[in-house]
Amino acid sequence: MIFNRLKIINFRCFSSFEIEFFKGINIITGYNATGKTSILEALNFLALTKSFRTNDENQLIAVGKNEMAVLGRIEKDQKTFNYKIIKQNKGKQVTKDNYKYPKLSEYLGEILIVSLTNFDLINLLGTPKERRKIIEPIICQISKFYTDECNYYKKLLNERNALLKRLIFEKNSKTINLLKTLDLQLASCAKNIISQRMKFIQKINLEIKKYYGQIANVNENFEIKYVPSVASEKFLKILEENLEEDIKKGSTNYGPHRDDYVFIINNKNIITYGSQGQQRSALISTKLAFVNLLKEEKNDYPILILDDVLSDLDKYRQNNVFRLLNKEVQTIISSSTLADLDEDIKKNAMVTTLEREMKQNG
């Protein structure tokens, strides 16, 4: 899978901007505030319909504008496809060669992408919800079933939480029976989500250990543990036992929406005990493992995005990262300065310099 061309309109600081990409390594460089991260964010948004920087997608629309658009030309399966996503204040629309997708869940997986940004380090050190952002986009690209189950679970969860608030003032046989029906549906959906997450983590753990050892050049055991807030077979019982507490809070306190992924090195949580170097090496290893797993599951390599993360690695580790990448993986890197990148990386790359007047060479 190759990203040939990107065009963005009214996206962040850009009123209109186009860029072409090389099949191999692409480096976007320039001073701060020239839009390097925004370009990679646009690539990510076109692939996943989400930003890796913000949950408020209206921030993506340029100031004073009502909508923005991201257009991309993708080469895959020896064919070329044109994708477009339009974001307005009230929603978004995705098309492929003018076919409009009725649901965003049907679109996910069309453009395979793995992004590694400094926001991943923030997510790693953050809440369980933020750590799930590291893992969930990859499972959604692999499995439409998983995406649909997650969307249905959110719908049921919102309905249950709304009903919990009603039960404070309206606790009768009708509302209780409605709650029991919702709980049965929620438990069935949760079981599928938990099962899919467990299978994914089992697969990814087979990959990340070999990457971590070669990047960090140490003999340490790295793994990711999936920690459900409740076992699926006990879900209904836990909901029943905690009903009064849920009513008081007006929210459901157990389920996949509370699950966590714990990053472990030598049986210790790297959030508490890991150095920044270990944390960064763990994230890079995880992302490279995602690349390999997407290839196995979807029979195509994803596009790899590295947003200003290589400069924090010494040149030995930079080379290790690229040595581990298959040459068929298109890689798009942002970097404030080329001086921080190894010469062997630069000489094989297309370099785009962002200035007041954009220059491209390679």
C-alpha cells in the first residue's frame, strides 16, 4: 500500500496544500509551526477518520471556515484509488472513487496505517482510556466485526447510563425489566469485545519481544498484558452486584470501556518502573509489530508514520528501526532538523522542506 498524493483544504493552518510521496522513506522537515505534524495528522485522519492530537475534530477546521477536506491517492493491489473525507461542524463524509460510505465502520481498513507520535508516549503514561488509543485503531483496521461490536456496545452503554439516571426517580418493574434486557445485550457484546482483544494481544506478544531486543539492544522481556475490568463470564453478576452504586453515579463502572493494557518489562509496569528510553523503545517495538501483524492479517503492508520521534533516538537505534522495517513499507517521517537523522536514512529518502514557500526534492 502506497500513499501517492495528499491534498488538504482548510485543514489546521493550511488553506490549500498538496504533497506527493515516494514509495520508500519520506522526510518532512522544517521549522516549528510550519505544519509538519498537521500533514501527518491529515494522513492519519484520512485512514482512521480520527485525529491523533485531539478528540474535538472541529479543531481540524481552519479558523473562520465551515468545513475542511482531506483527499488522498492510494496505490494498492496494483490499482489506484482516490479517497476523500469532508469534515463539517455536524459530521463527516467519506468517499472512495465517489462512492459514499453509509457508515464509517465500513470504511475502516481501506487505508492501512500505523502512526507513532509523541502523543503515544502521553497516552502510554495516561489513563486506561488513553492507553486503549494505542491498541484499538489496529484491531479496528483488522476486524470490521470488532468495530461494529464496539459501536454497538457504546450505543448500549449510553442507553444503560441514561436509564440509570432515570432509576433514581423512576424505579419500577418496567424500568427494571428494561435494564435487565439491556444488561443481557451488553454482556453478549462485551464478551465478543473481550475475546477479540485477548486474541489480538496474544498475537502481538509473539512479535514485540523480538523487535524490542533488537531496538534497545538489551536482554529484557517485554510484553503487553490485557487487563479486563471484569471477566466476561462474570459480567452480568458484577452488573447486578454494583447496580446501586451505578445508579448513584449514573454510569456503568465495569465493562470493556474500563479495560486497560499494561506494558510490562521484566515483570514490572514500565509506567512506574521504566526509564523514558525503555518506554520509547517499547512503543516503537509495538508499532513495528503492528506493521507486521497488519501485513499478516490484511495481506498488505500499512503506511508507517513517525511524527518527530526519531530525533530522540541515538543514531544506532535509528538504524535499528529502519533495519527492522521491510523495504516495502512506505514510511513518512517528520523531523525539525535533518541533522538529527542518520546519513544512511537521509540519502535513501525523499525530503520535503516546509517553509513559507514549500520546496520538495529527492
